[in-house]
Amino acid sequence: MSPKPSPDQQLPEALLDVLIRAGLIAILAISCYLVFRPFLDLMLWSLILAVMLYPLQRRIADRLGHHEGQTASLIVVAGLLILMVPTYLLGTSLVDSAQQVMETVRDGSLNIPPPSESVANWPVIGQPVHDLWQQAASDLSGSIEKYRPQIRELLLGLLTRIAGIGAGFLLFIGALIIAGIMMAFGELGHRSAHRIAARIVGPERGETLVELCTATIRTVAQGVLGIAFIQMLLIGVGFVVMGIPGAGLLALAVLLLGIIQVPATLITVPVIVYVFSSEGASVTTIVFAIYSILAGLVDNVLKPLLLGRGVDVPMPVVLIGALGGMVASGILGLFIGPIVLAVGYRLFWQWVDDQDTANESTEPDGR
């Protein structure tokens, strides 16, 4: 009969057993992450869209006899039409305009009006802009040849940015389709989220954290969409009043850029340049330029006002999370950042409250 191991021997063996199991679990978790990492952005976007659109799914499903799959398919098809029709029209318009400009440059019929003398009086940049403008107006082909490297670099950067926007747009379309599948099984997903959260932090806190994450995603999404819509209206009104060709399509482009958190200056600055090149510097064009620049920057003022409303955490927590997350991880961080900070804030204060409750329960009753 083998001797029974002493307690001193049992402890290292038990510790070694725990370490081996923990190591195997860590290897499995890392392997799962490496396999899933190529699809991480897509699935996170799908989850965000599903959480954002699920209230709409419930309202429509109640009117359609609770057919969850049909309702989700209807929302996805409507979303694809809303995204793709304006994008197609805008892309067609941009391609046609680019072809017309290229043909005009090849024919030598592109005429740039000379700058007004008031341009030279602009602060800091007036004289260089006036000289460059004057050179382009008098000898366009020579100016293009002289600045060919800079023009090539600018065009390459612009094409790279457009390619990035296109890739993000395709990712968004794929995420919308997957979000529709998630919404079709929304009740099951909701129960699963509660079970996972309850297993991690307990039943009482789990439900609170799930509701907090859901409210944060919807609040940030509503703020982003609302700000993009307001910015589209402001810039679109200015374009219409100024008589810009294709003002409606340009306003839709501002809306799409606002949704994906790309600065509206990508639209407003070229339009301002077009207005000055076609009409020259005047009071009207200067006022239009100032108005367009301010309208393009209005999102920086509206974000602190609209983000964080309706969430059970202070507004600065959501705002800092949104801005910091966007700086760290782009548009996806705009949603992930507020969730992380809101959950961390809530858990921290629950930890503080638990300690206060424990201290109160151990205090003598004073009698």
C-alpha cells in the first residue's frame, strides 16, 4: 500500500494541476482569438447594428404578426437600398465629372479665371495663393507640369482615402446583413447576453451591465446619426443657396461621411475652391466659405450635447469614451470606448458601494 502524500506534497500537486489547466485554457483562448481576429471588426459592427436596430425590429414585428425573420429581412433590404442608391448616384456623378474634367484638360479648353486683386490681401496665404492662381490662369499646362510630383502625391493620397472609404462601406454592408441574422434571433441573443453577464459578475449586476451596454450603443448611434443629419441640412442649405451643381448629391455625401465619422471638409473644401475659381473673391463667396467651414465643424460642438443622453452614467464618461475610442480605434472605437468606460465606471462605484455597505453592517448599533 502506497503511503498517503502529506499536505505539503498535496499543495504543490494541486497548484501544478491548476496551472496546467489554466495554461491549456489560455492556449485555447489565444488560438480562438487568432482564428476569429480577421472577422472581429465585422462581427463587432454587426453586433452594434443589431443592438441599434432591434427596437425597430420589435415594433415592425409586432405589426407583422411576430415574424422575426421576415422583419429582419425587410430592415436589411431597406437599409441596403438607403445606402446603395445614394452611393451609386454619387459615384456616377463623380465619375462623370472626373471624365469631363479630364477631357477638358486634354482638349486645352479648361480656362481658369484670373484671381481678384483682393486675394493677395488675404492674411498669411494671400500672396502665395494669388501667385499660384495667376500662374495656373496664364499657363495651366506649364503649372501642371511644374507641380506634377505634388499633384501625383495628392491624387495618390486621395485615391488611398477613397479606397479606404470603399472598403469600410463594403464592411458596413456585410455587417448589416449579419446584423439582420442576429436580429432574427434577438430574443435568444438577449437571454444569452444576460446569462453570460450573470456568470461573470453575478445575476443582479449582470442585468444592469447588459442594459447599460445596450443603452450606451443606442445613445451613441442616435447621436452620430442625429449629428450627421443636422450637418447635412446645414451644408446642403448653403450649397442650394449658392447654386452649387449637384447640391443634393453632395449633401447626401456629407450625410454618409458623417455616419462613418469622416470630416465633412472633404466635401466643403473642394466646393469652396470651386466657388472661388468660378466666381472669384467677393463678399458672397467669402461668407459662403466661412459658413461652409463652420457647418463642417459643427459636429465638434454637437457631440458633447447629444452623446451620453439617456445613459445611467455621467455624460462626460460617455463623451470621453467616444472621443478617446475614436482616436484609438477609429469609428469602431466610437462605440467600444463609451461601453468600456461606462462599464468600468459602473463597476468601480458598485465596488465602492459594496465596501460602504460592508462597513455599515459591521458598525455597532450604538446602544
